[in-house]
Amino acid sequence: WELKGIYCYKFFSIRHSWEKAAELCR
């Protein structure tokens, strides 16, 4: 989850949607 979480968060961070990323990348 850590590796995938960081990648997922970074991917969404670019779109400024870390909130949605937290839910999708839970």
C-alpha cells in the first residue's frame, strides 16, 4: 500500500485531487 499509495497520491497530486485519491487509493 505504501508504494502504491505514494504513486497514487503523486498521480492525483498533479491533478490537485488528493482528496479523491485518498478514497480511491485507500
